Amino acid sequence: MKTLFLLCVSLLCMVQAYATVNVQTNADGTHATAVLVNGSTTRKYDIVFVGDGFTSSAADQDKFNNAVLSAVDALRHKVPYSTQICSFNVWRVNVISAEAGIDHPLTGVSKNTELNCTFGDNVGAPERVIYSTTPARVTEAANYAPAFDAIYVLVNDAQYGGAAGDIVYTSLNTSMQEVIVHELGHFVGHLADEYTCYFCDGRVEPAYAGPEPWQVNLTINTNRATLKWGSFVAATTPLPTTVDTPPGVVGAWAGGGYSPTGIYRPQANCLMRALNFELCAVCNDALNGILQPKCTACERDPNSLACALTKIRKRLYVYKAKIFRIPECCFCPLDIDPRRQVEIVLSVNSKNYKVQVLTADGKEVRAEVRDTDRGAAISFEENTKDAYFLQITPTTSLKEAAPIDVAITRNGQAVAL
């Protein structure tokens, strides 16, 4: 009898562990709804929103649907998400919970929800931190979407809260839109929090005593020559920085990463420090660097000069060895890292032409040349501070100039010739 009882308990545990998440089925039999589609999931940054603490009632599911629309609206109104909105695909999976709301350990509130989300207990994590005790169930729900780069859980609770780790969470609080873009700053841009406390309940926070942070928006270094965001700092700005005149001075401002001293952030104010501010120049640049390659100039603004120029395919005429200047990228973002991957495609076969990339002093740059269905593709890494030239030499004598179409991409984006 004891063996039978243990077997039954084991089977019950297995059923519970592998139970399918309860999600809404659409009229066409699918379980995910497209909210914003800008292109292929292989090219775009896909976010899937799932909900916890929303019951099967029409009112609750409408509430979740409207919250997702509000989240997209937040992206449309905060730079740089707004200027790169064409980078995103957004999907929605309606998860059905038995009860509305989520757990509040500090007040003893416990809810039976499908994804088991909870606020922090103010011991292991601040009360504002929201997380799921069964993250595998969150991922299971997200897998109903065609693809995802980020999973965002919206919880049916009005208390302020949010968090970003492997999964992003936000409650339906009055500051939800600002929290949405802040938490995505963590997940998409790998940005650190810039505020000076963790629990933020009056406890004394120690000075930062760790190594150099890996995130782009925090540092322990105040050396102008080696500061990781040094390219944004004016030569006249003192380091550390204490005066924000005019507002928006980029320097080395004390405090960040939950510590008030021993660590520095780029600007006095930033969305990663406090809500209702814009992202600072460094955080903005980091997000742009990730999102911009997922949008073409024409997707951002089909009427722009950048769009018109990227449509140009320059034609070269070659009958003997000829050298051409590789044009600089006028529309590339100003990155902290000056190196970019360049690919040049020529409408020829590499067997008929020798193709070399040269520096201004005539030295050959290491480049990979391969034949593709578009022609010969030449790939190399450029330093944006240097000038480069393309030398094309026919391997056989030509009686007249042969036309060669040229297209260039930098970090996967077409650029003007």
C-alpha cells in the first residue's frame, strides 16, 4: 500500500511539473496574436508579452490586451525605441489564471495563478521586484509565439513593480509605460541600474567595492583617456563631474549600480536612474547599436535622403587594374567601438577578377573573398577612423571596360555609395 501511495504521489508530481500552461485559443486555432509585425522574425527583435493573474473573464483578457497595446505605445514615445520601432515584432499570448492578481509575501496574499508570479519579500529581494517561481512555465507560454528575443510578463496587479533578468516583468501600475522602457533597457541594451540603493527603504548602502562593471553605463574609472564613454565627454568637463550646466552634461557622475559612491554613471539624469527622464547619451547609443541593424533606412523613413541613397547601386567600369575609395558611412551611429564589419558585393566572379582591400598607405587588409549568388563578396573589418580602398584587377585582358555593380553593407546595413 505504501509503495502504491508513493507511486501515486510521484505520478501526481510529474503531471503537475509537466502540465500544459492554460492559454487562450484564437478562432484560427493559434495561441499567439500579432500586435506589431515589421518583418521576418529572423531580422527583427521579437518581444512576446504573456500575462499572469488574468482570469478567463472577458474583462481580464481585455485588460491584458490593452496593457500590451499600452506597452507598444510606450515604445513609440521613448527615444531610441521610437526611432527604431521598425526593429520590433510584438506578439501576445493570453494566459488564463484561476485567480486574479499575484502573490504579495509581505501581506500574506497568495493567488493561484498560471505562471506563479510574486512580488519580493523584502529579504531576498526588494518588494518591488516581480518574478516567477516557475520560469519554465513562462517560457512554455512564450513558445506559442512564432519567435522571441525577449519574454515580457505583465502581471494583473496595480502595485508598483518590475524586474529584468532572463525574463522581464512589470505590473499594471500607474507608471507602467516608464517601467516598460526602463526594464527593456536592461534586457535589450544590457544596461545597468543607475540608482544608488537596492532595497531603497532607508538602509545604508555601502560604497561600491567591486571590479569594473561590464555594462556600458557604469564605471569605476575617471581617467579621461580610458573612460569607456570618453568619446561623449567634452574636453572641458571635469572628471568626476558635479555641475550639470547646461543640463545633460556627459561626464562621470558619482553613484549607480545600487551604490552611492565608488562608481560613476554618464549623466546626472537618465531613465536607468529614475523614471520620467530620457535615456542618457551613452544608454541611447547602446540601444541604437543593437536595434539599428534590424531596421533599414527606408523602414525608418521612406522619404529620407538616407533611404534614397541606400537604393543607389554604383556601377564601376573596369578594363585594367583600378582603385576606388570605399565611401565612409555617413549614416552609421557613433559607436564607442570604432570597428565595423564591411561586406562589398561585386557583380563578378572572383575567378575573373582579383579583388583587394587596401589602406591609404597601400597595405593590403586581410579580407575574405567568396563567390555568392549575387557575385563576389569581400568581407573585412574596418576601423572607422581609417580610409580604405578597393583594388579590382582583371585576371585576363579585356578589350573594353566591363560594367560591375557594387553594393556595400556595414554591420548588415546597406550604405550609400
